[in-house]
Amino acid sequence: MIATPATTRLRHRGPSLVIVGAVFTALFLASLIVSTAMAGGQHFPSPFQPEALSSAWFAEHAWAVRLGAFLQFGAAVPFGIFTATAVSRVRFLGVDVAGTLIGLFGGVAASLMLAVSALMQWTLSQPGIVESTSLVHGLHLLAFATGGPGFVVPAGLLLAGVSVSAGLHRLLPRWLMWFGLVVAGLSELSALSLVIPAAGYLLPLARFPGFVWMICVGAMLPKARAATAS
């Protein structure tokens, strides 16, 4: 008697994308909310305002900056874990295309940029730094560049790479693929903020919908694939 193949399910081994995405989102939002609350409701200053105003703000709210930097540095870790896990799962599900590696490159670069931005902010909170207005201004610009377009632009590559790779292979619903591509497009356009300060409004338009995309991908990307055993 000839044995018929039996269909089994192989599960991807890795952390929960929903949990990792939620941890990242919680830590990043906490870095904004907690530091703003500690500063009496005053938001993190723009690097394009007068230098003296920025120096005074950092001097007055050093602990708020330091705690915000700590939370943002912590957020960079789950973002990197999400990137590695999401790309690994898409490839486990049988999608071996360039888009997955593009997404991996973007996600790792974004995680590193977010960590560098946090360390710049931590430096700004240290005693003695605010005594040099030009040094404060330079570090402030670097913190903005790395945590703004430096994070958002490569993060857009993660969204685009995973959305296209998984969406075209029907691992994600089409609406989520297109949502990811629209947010990715806004992410790439946010690079204009480096030459046109007014384009900075694109940064939150790309950043915060990206959090929603991460959690939706975590919930909807399959965890298992079929395997045939004889």
C-alpha cells in the first residue's frame, strides 16, 4: 500500500511581531510624552529656532531630555528585533526576493540611526554642554538629522520591502501592502527636510502611521507554512 503525503505545518521560530512592535511603539511614544510632561508641557525644541532658546531649554530641562533619550535608545532595540524577525519570517514563508534584503537593510539602518539620535540627546543633557551655544546647536542638528530623516527614510525601505515581498505573495492583505507603500513613499519624501525645513511636516506623517503598519503586519503575517512529509 502506497503511503499518501501528509500535510503538516511548520511554525516560524521567533519572537511575536505584535509584542515587539507594541513594545517599540510604547517606548517611543513614552520618550515623547514623559519628557514633555517633565518639561511642563514644553515640547522638544526645533533645531531651526534661535540657538540661545535651544540652549536655555536644554539647560532647564536636562532630566527630561535624559529620560527621553533613555526611552528612545530603548526603542531602537525592539525596532531592530522587529526588522530581523519580520524579514526572517517572510523568507521562511518561501519569499526569497531582493525586497526582503532591502527591508532588512532599511530596518537595521533605521534602528542604528534612532540609537545615535538618542545618544546625541543624552549628550545634550550633560552638565557643561549647554555652556557652549555653538556645541549645543551642532548636537541638536545631529539629533534631528539622525532621529528625523535619518530614521524615517531607511524605515520606509523596511515598510516597502516587506509590504511588496509579502503582499505580492498574498501573505498580507492588499490594503496593508498599499498602506505600507504609501507610508514608505512619504518616508522617502521626508528626506527633503534636509534641504527644505518646511518639509519637516512629512516626518510625523510617515513616522506614526508606520507604527500602525508594524502592529498590523505583526498580527496578519502568517506564522506557519505547509510542509509535505512522505
